[in-house]
Amino acid sequence: MRIRHFLIVLVVFVALGFLGSLSAQENESPSQNAGEPQLEQVSNLCAEPEATLEPLDTDTLAALAGGLRLGSPERVGGAWVFPLYLDKPGTREYLTLAEAGEEGLLGVNELESAEVNAVELVWETKRPLFIMAGQMIRGAKQDRVFARDVLVIGQGRGPLPVYCVESGRWTSGPTAFTAAKMVVGNEVRGAVNLQADQGTVWSKVSEVQESVGRYSETSAYRVVLEDSVVSGIAGDLGDIFNGFAEDGACGVLLFGGGYVLGLDVFDNAALFGDLSGELGVAYATQVAVLDEEPGHPEPGKLVKEFLGDLGGLATFTYPGETVGEGEFVVVNDGHLSGGFLNTDGGIVHLMLTQSAPE
């Protein structure tokens, strides 16, 4: 009986000690990181390859399309470049990826686990910080692009889904990224917005490099800007986009080869202007391979019909959770793909790109 009593007491003593240890750890952890932004707990960080997109019934696109006005176009090579105006543009003052990095308000780093399709974002800003799907970050183990639009404000830390656009490099050493100040071509952006598997994105990168005849030992996408034709067109488009923004336009649509190449619409003209240079790169690779003569003599009518059909496009929920405000919605309708970031204040950014009709 004495032995049994001793064993019971011993078990109770050990159990109480274990529970006390757990309690101490829980109370100790926050104080060790006081003042440091906590990592947001996000499940299902990145969509699995070829993730199933769940249909989403929304009239947000129809509302946006109803408030769009088409301006007079300019010509760049074989493309018509149309400014897009919003009847009721937003008034928020946004911070961009490049600005936040330069002002020390943002850090983008490899995760401790060093995953290809995820990075860690650390931010501290009083202004809403907007990151656009397809924007490139350089350095660390390999170049990446963001997989979706993101809007963050205040102070925080959390993981973001990305895609690799430099398949031939995985180096040790520095783990920090810098903004590349460019957006990958629409050919790649379309796959990114559709949450394609990583292999598909690499294939699109290779296709763009082949189309402009530029390659690198590490298969880095950024090498396409070494082509004088592409870089020249990117500069011209950036200047035109910025001029549109100064005139009050909130976005742009490009038409060439007989169809709409793509469009980008932002909450207001200021945000469009801030990203005009980076956005010029996204369209440059498409324009570079067009014939000098436009594919259709009267694109205005086709463009208006295209805008009129926006409200009927098929939309889907983003197949993964991540940090930031609002909801990222995927657009996938035949040859047309893209996405938009929808918040309580309305759409922050809409991007659509279209593959060439067969």
C-alpha cells in the first residue's frame, strides 16, 4: 500500500510539473518578442499544383465595367494603347513595393524553411502598401514573383505565395530580396493569376525568353530586358502610361494582332502612375513580337465590346489563404485570365490578359 501511495503521489507531482512548464513557456514567449511583429498563422499557404478553383458568384466586375470610360489611343509598334478612366476613382494614398523597400518600411526574405513557392513579408507602414501579382523580387536564393495582389497596412509579418522565375539558381548566403522594379510579361502573369503549377510558370518564362532571343545561365526572366527592342518598348509604354495617369486615367488596355492583349485598372490615377514604369515591362514582350501594322483597322469598336462583356466573366475564389486585406478573385474564362483584389473600398487592381485566338 505504501508503494502504491508513493507511486500515485509521484505521478501527480510529475504531471503538475509538466503542466507548469507549458504554462511558463506560453507566458514567456510573448515577452521575448515584445514590440516585434508576430508571424500570422496562415494555413494552406500556397495553392497545390493545379489546384481546383471554386466558382464565385460576384457582380463586382460588372460594377467596375459600368464605371469605365475609354480614352483616345496611342500607337506603339503594332499595338493600340488605350487609357481607361473611372467615373468614381478612389482617394486612398498607396505605397508601392519599391517605395516601401527604399524607405525601410518593408522586408522580403526567404522563409527559415527556404521554400520555392513562399517568402516572408515584414512590414510597418501607416499607408496601405500594395503589392501586385507578377511583380518581381531579386536576390536571395533565386528570383521570384508574387502570386497574387496583396494590400497590407500597419505592422505585421506573414508568408506570401510566390513563383520562381529563375529555375537555374538556388544559392546559399543572403536571404533578403530587393524589388526588381519590373512586372513579368503578361504571358507569365496569366499563368501566375491562374495559380498554375510551378512547371507551367517556368515553361512560360522559357517561351518569353525564346520569343525575344534572350537567355541566361540561370534561366532568369529579367534577362529579357537586355534586349534593346524590348527595353525600348518598355520605356515607351511606361512613358505613355504615366502620361495617361497624369491626365487622370486609372488604367490601360492594349490591343494588337486583332485582339485585346490585356488590361490593368487601378483604384486611382496616382497608383497607376506610380506603377507605370514597371507595368510597361509587362506588355513590352507582347508588343515586341507584333507586326508593325495593327491587326485591325478599327479596334475601338472591338475594345468597347470587350469592356462591355467584363461583367459576365467567370470568377473563382483564390485557392489559398495569405496575409493582407480584402479578397483576391481569380478570373478564368476561355482565352482570358487574370484576377482582381477586392476590398471593402472596392477593387484596388484588376488585371486581365488574353492568349492569341487559335
